Amino acid sequence: MFNFLKFKKFCENEDGAVAVDWVVLSAAIIGLAVSAVTSTQNATVAAANSISGKMSAMNVPQP
């Protein structure tokens, strides 16, 4: 009977579940942030390369 009471108390305690929820939520937010930064970085590099290519192809008259 003693083990059953300990198990029942363990099941009723929600402190650990809340901590796990926060860890999972934090990991999801960090994952989304990393994904957004990577996506933005790739788009920025592509835009910079495109501009660089167009500027290199331009003929600028020398005075």
C-alpha cells in the first residue's frame, strides 16, 4: 500500500510536467529563431551576389 501512495502522489504532482513543457516550448522557439536567421542570411547573400554581378557588368566611363 505504501508504494501505491507514493505512485499516486507522483502522478498528481504537476511540477515536472510544467518544467518539461517550458523546455519543449523554449526549444521550439530557439529552433524557429535559428531557422528564420538562416533563411534571412541565405536570401541576403543571394541578393548581395546578384547586385555584385550587375555592378561588375556595368561599364563606367573613365574621366
